[in-house]
Amino acid sequence: MASQSRHVLRSVHVDASVAIASVAAIICAQLVLRFRCSQKSTSTRIVGAAATENRSEPCGSAMCGLWLRSHNCYGSIEGHETSSAGVRTGVPVMADVPLYDRTYARFGLPARQQVRHETYGEDLGQNSWLTVDEWNAMIGWITPRHRSRVLDVGCGSGGPDLYLAQQTGAQIVGIDMNADAVSTANAAAAESGLASLASFQQADASTALPFADGSFDAVFCIDAVNHLRNRLRVFQEWHRVLKPHGQVVFTDPVVVTGLLTNEEIAARTSIGIFVLSLLEEDNRLLDQAGFDLLRSDDSTDNVATVARRWLEARAVRRQELEEDEGPTAFEGMQQFLTIVHTLAAERRLSRYTFLARVR
Ligand SMILES: C[S@@+](CC[C@H](N)C(=O)[O-])C[C@H]1O[C@@H](n2cnc3c(N)ncnc32)[C@H](O)[C@@H]1O
């Protein structure tokens, strides 16, 4: 009897794993589509190519068409990647909801500062699910010392890095794809007298990093790895630029841990390119890239709490933010934060925080 129940439990577990893996495979196939969308468009024109590394062929994926139709999209599907790690790079996906462009363009807008203060309790200048308590804990894991060299991948406007530089005296380089984020970060470093410790540059972190081998003692990547194509190559690049036994701390805020509809996926990924993963896949790719995993903590509660506070704080300042962002972008961001909160609160998409060391 006991062995029968063990067998049933084992098969339920296997079925659940297979179901989640299948969902993830579908998600990955959909999310790496390159697309153009118009909410106003009523027609659907799909010219597809399912691309592999060396060839292109007509896209036969029903999911491609289904996903595009459900979003009233038109245009060309140039190709999609074939695994959660991805195999191709290409032109950036156009975001339906321009969260990063609008936010970084005027990061210091008083309404935006007030929103950050109410959202995070302490405004570090972050633009993620990161709270100061969490950041202090992560810094404690790495213990950067005076003159330690630290790379922050997807640094945004650099606020957490300036805090880190101030606390530890570490030398920090931040990279981000967004030009406004980088100029805001460099201006903030100059204003706070930390420019000799922290500098920021524009770079696409999904491609080869512009640094020599063994340049850094530590790499941070907070809520940005999910925007980078080809996770194995990304991890390999982090490994390459780290010194022997160097450490990496990163958060993956879109780990699939439950069932998701295509509408939910589209709303959750409306701010740009997304790669959704499974916890096992992050672990496997870290190992393959040459890291030893030291810890992986479930930090989903941060997302649920921060998203709710962010949503509410923005709603209070609707008028100022609508004037800055425009009503469509404002509404899009509210919808984005709503779905982020729902999926995190229901633990269907989870956030994990990883600490790993070069083997
Ligand atoms: C959620 S924000 C996090 C920013 C910052 N780490 C923080 O905690 O405030 C994600 C960041 O990733 C950046 N990003 C997206 N794609 C990128 C890429 N391919 N290369 C570098 N940065 C990228 C975005 O511009 C954005 O600043």
C-alpha cells in the first residue's frame, strides 16, 4: 500500500514536471518572436520563418499565429529561438509598454521619485523588484571590499550601485542597453561624488561583454537576466569576466512555477524581450557554464509586494504621470504591474535569487 502511494506520488510529480516543462517550452517558443504590434490594427498578416542556426524555413507554428492574433498584431515574424537558452541574437523586440524608455527618460521627475519612495520604502534609485533589505543581504553574501571590482549587468539608473560603492568602497562598472539609464547613472555618480568609484556604459549584455577575462571579483544582475537572449552564453560571459572563485548574484523574476494563459504571458512580457525559465534550467545552465551554485532563494514575495505598492503609488499620481508618459503608456504600465502582482501572489511566476561561484 505504502509503495503504491509512493508510486502514485512519484507519477503525479513527474506529470506536473512534464506539464510545467511543456508550458515553458511553449512560452519560450512564443517569447522570442520578433514582432511589431498595433493595438489599433484589425488585420493580421503573418510572414513567418522558423529559424534555426543556419537556415530559415516557413513558420508552421500554430502558436505563432495564435499568439499574434490574440494580440491584434501584424507584421513579420523574423524567427524564433529553439530552446530556453536560445541560439540567435537579433534586432531588439519592440515593447508594447515602454516602461524602461519612459521611466529612464525622466527618472528624476518628482512624481516618479515619490512613487519610488512609496514603493520601496527607501529609494535607492532602483527600477526593479529590489528592496534595500534584500540588497543589503546580497552585498553581505559577496562582501565586496575596498577596491573589489564589481560588474552590474542591466544596471538601470545605477542607484543600487552607488549605494554599494558608498557602503564598501568597491569599484563598480554598470552596463545597460538603455542610453537614458546610463546617462542618468553617470550623472548621479558625478552628483554624489562617486564618479571615481562607479561608472556606467551602454552595452548589450546578451552579447560578448566588453571586458577582458578575469576583470571582476563579483557580478550582480538584478531582474535583468530575463531580458537577455541565450542564457548559457550570458552565464559563460559572466564566468569569463570573473576572476577565479569570483561570485555572481542574480535574480530571475520570471521562473515558471504554475499554469499561465497566453494572455497572461503577453501582458507580463509587454515591456520588451523576455526569456522565461524553469528553476532546474537556471541551475543546469549555471553548472554548464562552470559555476557552483551556493544558494537559490525564493524571493517571489518581494515581487508581489513591490508590484502592488508600485501600482498604488502610481495610481495616486495618475495626472502627473499621464502628462509625462501619455495616457496609453500610463495605462499599459498599470496593466503590466497588475499582472505582475497577480502572477507573483498566486506563485505561478516566481522570482529566485541565486548565488554562484566560479568552479
Ligand atoms: C528591471 S530593470 C533592473 C535595473 C536595475 N538592475 C535595478 O535593479 O534597478 C532591467 C534592466 O535591464 C536592462 N536591459 C534589458 N535588456 C538589456 C540588454 N540586452 N543588455 C543590457 N541591459 C538590458 C533594461 O534597460 C533595464 O534597465
